[in-house]
Amino acid sequence: MRKSAIYLTITVINIALCSALFMHAAVRRKDAGKELASQANIVKEYQLTDLVLFTEARYTRHPSMADLNTPFQDYPFSFEHFPSGSLMPVPPGIRR
Amino acid sequence: MSLMVWIEKQRNLIDFVLSSLLRRKGKNFALIAAYILIVFVLASVMFLTHALKREASIVLRGAPEIIVQKMTAGRHDLIPKTYARQIEKIAGVSSAKTRLWGYYYDPLFKANYTLIVPELFKYEEGGIAVGEGVTRAGVTAEGNIMPFFSSDGKLMNYRIREVLPADSELVSSDLVVMSEADFRGLFGIPEGLVTDLAVSVGNPQEVLTIANKIKQQYPDTRPVIRDEIIRTYDAIFDWRSGILLVIFSGALLAFIIFSWDKASGLSAEERREIGILKATGWETSDVILMKFWEGLAISLTSFLVGLLLAYIHVFFTSATLFEPVLKGWAVLYPSFRIVPFISAYQIAVLFFLTVVPYTTATIIPSWSAATVDPDLVMRT
Amino acid sequence: MILHPAIIALLAGSALVAFMLLYSSWYGIEVIRKWDLRSGSELQLSLEKKTYLISTMMAYAMGFQLISLFLFVYTADSLCSLFTGAMCAAGTLNVNDFGYPVFLLKLVNFLFGGLWLVLNYTDNRAYDYPMIRKKYFFLIALMPLVLAEVFLQARYFFGLEAEIITSCCGSLFSSSDRSAAPGIFALPVRLSTGIFYGWHIFVLGLGVFFYKTGKGAYFFGIASLLLFFISGWALIQFISLYIYELPTHHCPFCMLKQEYGHVGYLYYISALAGCVAGTGVGMLQRFRHIASLEAVIPGIQKRLTIVSVTCYLFFMLAATYAMVFSGFRL
Amino acid sequence: MIVLDKIRKVFNQGMPNELVAVHGAALDLGSARFIVLKGPSGSGKTTLLSIVGCMTRPTSGRIILDSREISGLPERFLTKIRRETFGFIFQQFNLIRGVTALENVMVPAYPRGEKYSLLRDRAMALLELFNISRKAASRAEWLSGGEAQRVVIARALINNPSIIIADEPTAHLDTGLSHEFMEIMGRLHQEGKMIIIASHDPIVYESGLADMLVGMRDGRIESVRDLA
């Protein structure tokens, strides 16, 4: 077999796998309907506003409820020091 | 030139490219491995942040339309229930409900819980519903007793009556749901005061107007609009993948310089080889075309493999490698399977971020390789 | 400025394109000043080598340009949630004064770049490179446009601040008027459909006529250039209504979205390719009397004609399909 | 038919290390002849050979190949002529390492886009002709000197050229192989191919095969002897 034929076959397989990802994603999204509905239910029922992604500090737990000054509440000169704070800024929507 | 001839020519060139790539196996595999790693990390970040962003925007669509908080001396403060009755009278507001919620730090397990009071609590006083994450952190289960210390130092015991469904962990992991009386008792919050208000509006177009009216009527409050919350999440995750990208661009740049260097640092052997090709009948543009296929073989393979690995990483293993970053110092971390929201657009962005710079970096080197004089092989 | 991966990709990508064009223009100047094919001097030999680099760079630059055109629109679209009132790319582009100019410049630059590639391809088929100076003048003239695009794109993205209230496509491209689109676009539906089909068939006819007889290349070139604008106008004016099945949604960008099966790409790409190929036929007609090109040009023109006619035919069929199978009736 | 007219080739023009490799060479090489370019190393043989073979463009002067002037052609077109007209044999074998003997023979024809199976059959036939088809699958660096020499000749013939150009072909061969090489060249000449060899090896210019001997020194043509 020619080398180019082998390479093209591998590439076609690769592309097929990548399109399989899209199909897998579509199937999973369809299946996830229940999951998402369950989450949306909880959100509605308990009137939640945020995802439970960062529970290390109060203002990272509810970024939408936080203030610009939250990190400094403990002590006016303290710097914000939680790891997730280095990744996540204060939400811009709160600034006005 | 007919199409068949054209195809055959390209295949011949690919044959030759593969022969010469395989000849320098070590170096080329190192290059491909580095390339795959770059694509993998970038794609993982983009898949993860995009999927979370989409999930947040879908799930939070059920969040209250406007949250009204009272501010005292720049701090979030308890709000009197009377505000709710006044706000309900504003034209266009269909209801203004009170919300009671807060945080509780559990010294035993060093975890932060979010305590909330729903509008209607299914269980009698002394019963609570908790999120899956809480049972994990507190090593407890349905039917068990969970101890809390009240604001005046008393030990309060609550029985877990329900564990919230595991598939909702992304929003419920750290929740402790309890009755209003228990909540007030635990924190010593007097009747008549609540944490904040959830205002719903009949016509979604009027949300902004009504938020402004509330702000006018009660200058000491801060209305937070749901669209703002969703927008905030969008911005957070865009920002996050952007900043990671900027941090990562150092690595990307190093890689591009490496591939530039590899492509331009033609060894005497390679120069001679291209000299032979040109002397025996290859034209400069044939060599450029050959180099194009070489670049494509490397970048396309790395791109596709990196993409596959990233997908598996994010959506099959829930981004295990990123967990330390996402988790930070938190004790509670939701275990969630991320719903794969991916789009062709992300693939295009990734392509633009990885393949385009690589290709550009190799244009000039491959040209200078291709313009080796054919009589080079005769002169040496 | 919003730190979004796609924005970084676009800014970096257009910086690369600009760099490649600057580099090419720099050597273009040298080619214009010192080119002498009869000489075998080392300077001439090195200039000849440079032409390979410039051709390669331009080909890549055009490829990037095409991807970045769609990436730009798509990015604008995905950012719309950050702006109150923006519902798709149309709203986001309107956030500041630079959005639409960048979009238009991207289109124009793609068209000119495509024509340059046609010219370059033809010139390289002739043993004495008869158009070498002309094509490098063309390249240098293209330079300011590309730089303007890069500059305006940077201004646009740096000027984006979330939450500025903007008009969405609803108010931008529609009016309550029954005759659809506003301003200069407004024409009765029947008339505009007539113009769309009439001009299309006219161009297709010219193409077939040119292919058969080799006559009327200039007409065909100019007509197919005009057809590009007419197609774009028709897309906003009424084809969009059939795609969206809504009486007031005239947005030219939403059709690129998944909800509409990415059908917009078919329209954009076929119109762009049809325009470059068709206009290329007219452009090459100017050079057909050059001795070394006499044998080459007619063949290239014929192939370009086939491409152009096929693309435009495809555009027309796609539009007809949308009209016939749409649940919407004007 | 090849005619050279006032060919001049300068390297590093205008620099302190300027080098005039060929001084106004004028020569009518005729057609279908067996020509040997003779001269010490550095006499400009190789440069003249690469100009004749359309590899290098002269700084000034004209080359006429089959009554068409080709000196002013850009590389794009020169290459086409070179590929269709000339087959090259170099001083070193110049085989591509890590690639099989068969592929080495096929490589010059790759850009032509010929059907792969036809091309492979043609290459195999050539290897057969020189009795080394059993080595077709061996990598180039595993071939012995004699085998490599024959693969190189097969490669020069893959595009079916009318002229074969060889630059010091016997420099790295022992006496036996040098004689074998000249014998093959003689055979090809009899089949109607034009042969141009540059060499200062007596085995080549005293072989009795050449019908034209051109002497070179210091970039100038010193003598032209017609032996036909």
C-alpha cells in the first residue's frame, strides 16, 4: 500500500472520529434534557441565581450577588487571595 | 492539467513527504506531540468554558427576573418585608417574593454550605433537604442527623429528609434547604426582615424600566436583573478562556518559534536533498507544494488528535486535569458531567489559533528551502 | 475590550495577514524598480525567487481572509448576549462605528485579493511574466485597504464594552412598511424579485455566450460584479424573509447560524466565488493581446466562466429553493 | 541541438569575492553526440555543464536548444525543459537517504502526476535493465558503490531524456566500475541519446567512445577536437 493511501486513510478515520464527536455531543445533549430540566427545576423552585462551581468563598459562590468590595470585607487592606479569584473577576454587570 | 493528473501529483508529493518525515522520526514525533499538547489544552479550555457557559444560560433562565438587595454602608444588608409590598404596587410587577438565604461554615468538615428557605417547604420543622455535595463532604445520608451551631451558640440538630437529585449537582451541590422558622432560629433573624426580594415582571420588555423604578423608589437598594446574571456568566467564561489563552500564548509562541526554527534550520542533509529534487526535475513551486503537504500532514493530524483527546478529557472525564484550578481551596466540589455543547464555530476558532500561526511560521522557511539552487548538488 | 478567544484569534490572524502583505509589497516595490527578465544577474535571480514567496503568501493570506470573514461574523453573533438589545451579529456590529466598515472591508479585500490571485496565476503561465509590474502595483494598492481593515478591526474590538444598548436586527433591517427593507433598499417585492432573477439570467446568458463565442468578456465581467451586489441586496431584501419565515427579519447574518442549517454559507461563498471568477474574466480580457498570453488567457477565461456561472446558478437555485419550500409567503 | 553563444557566469557579482566561472564560452554542441569536457578542477566545467543542463542561468549570453532561445526563461519554464530533455548523473551518487532504491528512481517523475502504477512499472523496468531489480526495496544507503551507480543511471533515465549529463561520474568509482559505467554510456549513445560528460579521468576521455573532446581551463574553452 502506498504511504499516501495509509496517511489519507488515517486522516479520514480521524475526521470520522471528530464528526462522531459531534454526533455523540448531539445525542448527549438530547439525553441531557432531563438533567437540565432537573437543574432548571431546582433553580426555579429555590429561586437560585448561581452555579455551584466555586465554593471556597462567599463571593465566589454567588458571583452575581457579590460587590466590588467583597474581597476586602474582612480587612480593608487585605488583597483578594482565593485561587478562583485569580481566574474570575468581579462580574462587569454589577459595576453600574 | 486534468484532474486525475493533479490528484496523482499531490499523492506522489504526499508519498515523498511521508518518506522524509518518517526518516526523521524522533524530531517530528516530538514536534507533533508538542503540537497535540497545545491543541489539547486550548481545546479543553474552550470546550469546558463554552459548555459551562451554555449550561449556565439554559439553567439560569429560571432564576428570578429581578433580585432586589438592600445596601447599607456599601454592604449587602437584610431588607424589610414592607419593601416587597410597596414594590408589588409598581405597575407591571406581577409579584415580589421574599428570599431567605445565607452561608454556613461547617467547622467540622471545613466546608461552606449555602442555606436557603424555599417558598413552600415540604417537610416539617427540623427536617432539611441537602445537596449531594453536602452528603459527600459530611459523610452522611438521608435519614441522618446533621448538627448546626446557632448564632447564640446552641447545637441544633436537623434530620436529612431528602437528598436533592444527583443530576442537579451543578446548581444544588452545597445547598441545605430548611424551613423559615428553622432558618430564623439558627441565625437569629427577626421577623419582618429577609435576605432579599425576588421580583417577577409580567412583560419581559419592561424589566429594565421596572428595575429603574425600584432604584428610584428605594435608593438604598440594588436591583440585579436576570439577564445581567446570565450575561455575567457569559462574560466570566469568555474572560476566563481568554485569560488562559493569554497566559498560554507564551507556550503557543514558543511552539511557533520552535516550528519556525525547525522549518528554517535546514540541515546540510535536507538542503542537499532538496537540491537533488530540483536538479532532477522538481520545480520551486513543486517543492513549496510538497512543504505545504508536510505542514498540513503535521498540523492536521495534531489538530484532529488534540481535538479528540480534549473532547474525551472534558466530556468523558469531566475535565479531571483542570479540577485543581476550578476547585481551588473549596472543600465542596460538585461532581457533574458536563453536557457537551460544542459547535463548528469553536473548531474554527481553534483552527485559527493553532493551525494558522503554525502555517504562517512555516511559509518563509519552506520557501527558502524550495529556492535552494539546483546546481548546489553539482557544486559540492 | 472583551477578552474572548475568537477576538484574540481574529486580531492575531489579521496582524499576520497584514504582515504578509507588507512584506510582499516591500519586495513588490523592488520588483517594480529593478525587474529585468533578460538579465541573468544575481539580483534578478533573487527577485524571481521572491515572486514564489509572494505568490505563496498571498494564497495563504486569502485563505485566512476567507476564514476570518466568517469567523468575524460568527464572533459578533456569539457576543450579542453581552449587549442589551443585540439579538444577533447585526446588533453587535452596530455597537460602535467600526463594526460594519470592518465587515465591508473584509468583503472588499477578499474580492480584490481573489482578483490578484487570478492575475498572478495567469501571469505565471507566461514565460516572460508580462504583467509583473502591473500585478505588483495592484498589490501595493491593495495594501492600504488591508491595513485599514486591521486597524478598524482592532478599533472595533477594543471599543467593545459589554452592555451598551444597541438596536438589534429588528430595527436595523426592517420597517413596519409592507414593502420590506428600509432606505435605499426599499423596492416593491415583485419588482425586486424580477430584478434579481432578470439580472441573474442575463449574467448566465452572457456567460454561456462568452463561453461559446469568446465575445463579450467585458460585459460578462461587469455584469457579474454587479450581480454580486444585487445578490447581496436580494439576500437582505427578500430571500432572508423566506429563510426565516418571518415578515420583518431581514438580517443577513442569522442565516449563518445553526438554527437555519448554516445555509448562509452557501449564499455567501457562492456569491463571493462567482464574483471573483466572473470579474476575473473581464479583467483578463484587457491582457489577451499580449503575445505570451494569447494562448493561455482564453483557456483560463473559459474555466473562470464555468466557475462563475456554476456559482451564480447555485445561488439562484438555493434562493429559489428557499422561496418554494418556505412556509412563508410575501 | 545545443548552441552556446558568449556564455558568461559570474558569482557574487559586485562583491569583493567576485568570481567569474565561465568567460564568454561559445560552442556548438550539435546533436546526438558523445561529448567529453576535459579540464582540471576549477576550470568551469561544472558551471558550464549546469548552464547547458538548464540548472543555472548564465549572467549573460545565449543558449539555443533545438532552435529555441532558452537563456531568458524564468525557472518555472526552464525546469520543464530540464525535466523533459536532460537526465543527470552527479559526482556523488546523490541518492536520497532513507528512501528505497525504487523510490529514488521514481522521485524525478513525481511532479508530472503520471499514474502511480505505470510509473512504478517503468522504474522497475529500468532497474531490471541494469540488473538490480532485486535491490528495489533496499534503502539507498544500504547499496554498494556499483549498485548505487546503476540506480543513479536508472534515475537519470526515468523521464526518458534525450540528453544525459554526467559530472565527474567516475570520481568515486574503482577502475572496474568506471569501465562498466563507460560501457553503459556507450550503449545509451548507440540507442540515440546524446551524452555530455565532464571529467578529468583518463578512463573517460581515452575510452574511445567520445566523438567530441572539449578542453577547458580557467573558465575558457581552450580546445575543441572533433573525433567523429
